[in-house]
Amino acid sequence: MRYEQGDVTCSTTPPSPRGAPETSPGSPHKMQSSFHPFLLQRPTDFSVSSLLTANAAGANGPTGATTVPHPAAYPFTLSSTPIGCYPGLLPKLAPPSHPYTTAEDVVLATTAAAHHHHHHPGMVRPLRPLQPEDDGVVDDPKVTLEGKDLWEKFHKLGTEMVITKSGRRMFPAYKVRVMGLDKKAKYILLMDIVAADDCRYKFHNSRWMVAGKADPEMPKRMYIHPDSPSTGEQWMQKVISFHKLKLTNNISDKHGFTILNSMHKYQPRFHLVRANDFAKLPYSTFRTYVFKETEFIAVTAYQNEKITQLKIDNNPFAKGFRDTGAGKREKKQALLAAQRHSSEEKRPESIRGTDNEDEKLLDVVGSPESPLHSLHPANSITAHHPSWFTLPAAMAAATAAAAAAAANNTLVAEEMRRRFSSMQHPFHPFVLPPQGNVAQHDADSEPDSSCSESGPGSSSNPGCNKHSSPSATPERSPSAPGPSGQHHASNDYPSPDISVGPPIHPPPNLLPYLYSPGLYSGATNPLLTTSSLFGTGASAHPATSMNPSLLFNAQLALASQNPFFSHAYHVLNNQQQQNHHLKAAIASGVHRFAPYKLPLVPSTLTNNSTSVGSAFDAVLPSLSTRGSSPSSPNVQTKVKSPSVSPKSDKSSLLSPKLSASSSTLNELKSMEKMVNGLKTNSANFSNYKQCDENSVGSSDVNGNNK
DNA sequence: TCTCACACCTTTGAAGTGG
DNA sequence: CCACTTCAAAGGTGTGAGA
């Protein structure tokens, strides 16, 4: 790579609202991510019986894995009956008007389900928390990026992804191959796209440059692979493609597409979660993998002609624009070629080199000599986390399908399964404060083998902090490939940055919140974005007309911020320490922790990541923070100290001593606001708890699916 | 910077055909 | 009944004009 250690700087920027990746030793970037509860099942490829016992499966793995529920670990609920607190028949059977489920579907489904079981409508809520991962399953996931070569080609030029109002697919498609899974255990695979930094970019003089502070972040949505959940064996048999994920710049999008800001840099992430069903998702450990080469800048129209050409050359849908085709481009290129030819004949040799000017501009970006290079904030361990975890309507409907199945309504169940088997699973936005996502860290928790690479991406600069780069590791010298060699040492592909996210305790009264009219009144913004929730959005007041699904997610976010839950999680955490299963999990690198608990244990940082040279390296502002940067040498090299870097966003999250950063304070304030808003609904919690308790031990079954 | 209509292309699935 | 082919519709592309 072209990064020099000395060029690496640590961002002093406090945890960005957008979150930042937490890194851990050995390339894997373990970030304690908090995810929020939403409890739906996706029945795809699952038998009705499995649907009936979805939750039960959570207790007793479908594979026969012995998963002993530990009620003590879950102070709130532990029913094994999916129907217990999430009863019902399906509400909507008619196919959605669009291939993407909306949260509205979820709400409707859950509402109907509740009605069907004569539960208090207002008490509609997700399935009770399930016992996650105490299954004794030991796996060692290794994830490789498919089409890495192509991704690198784009990355070197500065990948651009077109976003449109109607939604646009990514190209190259995000595909991964997973190995090392437990063959019989079930996994849920997801991906999301997070802001790579706090910058807005512009394409000037054939290169990307920082053009200021980023616009308010768009609502976050997570995409669940349609085949989820499937067994490890099934996942390992094929290439896992997320090609159906669509990008949009339409903030009002109701399809569940991933909403991005144009001219902003993003980093796709892959999440691997071992869970039998969606209901367990929020409480399961997320293994997050980040492939630096998949970083891109969202655009409404291509800026770099080379990117355009690369797309045309490789995307079958764009064949019509290839040179061999008869498209307009051919004519244009022919014309350009002719012009170039004629002009070259007239120009002296010294000037003719100008043709390569663009090349240089682009190529230089990755040059170690470039001053811009020094800005790379690989060490900017800003706590990057999936700070959002939205509830896919598909999952809600799926859960409803399970409920329907439970009610012997096979037709309904089948319908629901059919309906959601082929759609994208949109999640709706809501974001948690960084604190909530960063908890403990275990340097040895993640196998290096699966996450040995993936280098830091771009750089940081004043007013523009790189944070999505999960890498807390220093840049690798161009001449000094990482431990695993040039990109592909142990594997054909470099391992991604990986992080292990924590499960969080479920806010028991999520749905009750959802139906609290007073909570979201007065606004007209249909989207209650996380931004708005945290005061960074345009809308400070949720709308009464808000899409129920979005509202739901917002509720989840809010609920998750409730100190009460944090405390519960803390208790849970302690209790779990007693559990030998948990210990085993910890030993294997999987940790649970209280998502919102501070202080946090910093992770060990290692410098074994590699980075794919990218044009993005040049998008940094001329003002380098290198010299003055508090960048800690400890961060630049392998670090196993909790003190990490004082300027690290991540460190600020991990260490109580650093929690006093301004940004952290702001986030705390935001949390306080949300909590205040939740107080009015806190009474609902007791109801929820009671319900869960009533349903404890009411189920069994297995996950004989498929 | 963004949106839109457009031509060109692939993908998908239903319908048709033959063994 | 199955496998294969054909066909049309749906939908994924980048383009370029216009806002």
C-alpha cells in the first residue's frame, strides 16, 4: 500500500454522530455495536412448523445445538413462545405494492397479530427476547470479498455509486464468501452502508476533494440478505450477494432502500450474526466485516469518466454503451479519439504529456509522497457502529406469518412467507448514540484469520473526520505489506476489517411507544431519522403522520436509549458472566456487554491491516493534521493499552476518562432528551415485562426448518 | 447538482413446444 | 411430466438535455 506509518494521524475528533468504527487487534475491527430489537422472523425457506416455533428455535437451536435458556440473564423476558407476546394472525396478506417491505407492513402485521390473539392492541410489541448464542456453537467465520479485483479497480479510481430517486443498485455488487461457519447453526447475514467520514466531496480537476462538512446524515437502514436465516452450510455453499440492495437519495423513500447523501463517502459493511431467527437478532453478537475497497462516493451523476468507463466495461446492463456497441458513447468516444489524435499531431511533445495529467492526478492520490496521504485517519478509532438497526417490515410480517402458522392458519403463513421471500428487507432508521454501541473490547476475541486485513481508508482532516474506517490501525507502508502479505496472503482475498458487535437488551416497551401518539406529534416529516432524534436532523419534531414503520424504528432507537435498559443490560451482563456458555463465547471472541454502559474497555489495536490504494486517498484537504495531530504512536502501532489514543473517537467511547469530550457530551444530551421523551411512556414497560414473564417457558420446539 | 426521458441491454418468468 | 426454447415484460444501465 501506499500508506506510511508516519502519515497516519489520529483524529482528535470526538465520536461523530455518525459513529465510528471501533477497532481491535489484528485487523479485525471489533466494534461493539448495539443493535436494536425488532423481532420478526423471516420465514423464507422455512417450514410452517419452523415458523410456529421460531422462538422456540431460539431456545433450542434448529440444529439440535443445545441452547439452554438462561432466564436469569434476561431480567425482562424469557418466554420461549413466539406467540406468547407476539401473537396473532397476519394482517396483510395482499402482496405489497412494491417489492420492498415497509415498516408500515410490520406495524400492521404486528397490530393484526395482536388483535388476533386478543392482546391489548397497544401492547403490540416484538417477540420476547430470546436467548442468544448460548448454544455452545463455536465457529470461526472467514469472510472474503467476491470480485475483489474489480472492487480494487474501482477503488483505485475512486469508486462512485449512482444514487437515484427510484433507487439504484450498486456496481460492483457487494458479494462475499463466507467460510468457517458452523454447518448446522443458523446465521443471519446483513449489510449496511455507513458514512465514511464527516465530509462532503466535490470532483475537481479530476480528483475528489473535500468540499466541506457533511450534510446531515440520512436515515440508516440495514439490509438483510433474503436467504436469512440459513445454516452455515448453506451460506458457505454459495456466494452471498447483496446485489438487490438499492441506493437512493430520496429521504422520503418508502421502499426500504438505503438512503445516502450525494457527494458523500460511504463504507458498506457486512454483518454476520449467528441467530436462529430474527427475533434473536437484536440480542446476538454481530460480526462486522469491512472491506475497505468497497468504499465509495455517492453521486447522482458520474463525475469521473474512468469510473463510468469501468462500469460500462463490467456491468452487463451497460453493454449498450460499450465501444463495441452502437450507443452514443461509441460515437462520442470516436469523436474524442479523433479530436485527440488531431490535436496531438499539432502539439509538441512536452505538451502532449497532458493527456496523462488526469492519470497523474488520479494516481497520485495513492502516492505515499502525496501530502494528502498523511491525512489518513486510520487511527481515528472513532466508534463506528451500526448505530441503527431498523425493523424490517418483512420480518414483522414474517413473525406474523409464524403467528398465523401457530394459529393453524397455514394459508396465511404461506402467503406471508411467499410475500416476503423475495423482497428486500428494509430496515428503518434510528440511530443510537455512539456510546451505546461501544462497549467492551477484547483484543483476542476475534480470530485474526478472518479479519487480518483491510486497511484504513482515507484520511482525516480538520472538519472532516474519518470514522467509518473500522481500522484503528496505522497505514501500512507501500512497501511493507501486512502480515498476510499483499492483500491476499492467507486467503485469496484479504480479510476484511471485522468487529464484533454486542447484543443489546431489548427495550421491553418498544411497541407501546410506537403507539404513543404524544411522543411524535407536531411534525410533518415522515421520516424520523436518527439525525432528528439526535438533533442533527432537519426535523426536530416527529410527525404524527410519520410512517408507522419509521416511527417504529425511531421508537426502537429511543427505547434503546432508556437508562433503564442500560441498567438491565448491565445486570444481564454480570449475570452472563456466570454462564459457562457465555464464557465459552467470550473465549471464542464473542462478547456480550451492556451496549450503553460506560466505561468501556478499549480494544487492542494492531497494525496488520492493508489498504487498497484508492483515489480517495487524495480527497483530503490540504490541511494535514499530521503534524499537530495528537495521533498516538500507540495507535499507530500495535497497541494493547486501554488508553489507546487520547484523540481517538473510539477511545473516548471506550474510556470513561475520555467520555468528557464535547461530542460525547452532546450525545449524552441527545440521549437525555430522548430519555425524557421516553419517561412518559415508561409505564408501558411494566406491562411488557409482565407479558413476557407470563410467556416464559411456554415453548419448546425446534428449528427443523427447510 | 440533480432529475428526467431515452435507447440499449440483461434478466426474469410465463407460454409454448417436443420428447 | 419434464426439459428446453421462445417471447415479452420488467427492470438495470449510462446519456444528455434541461432545470
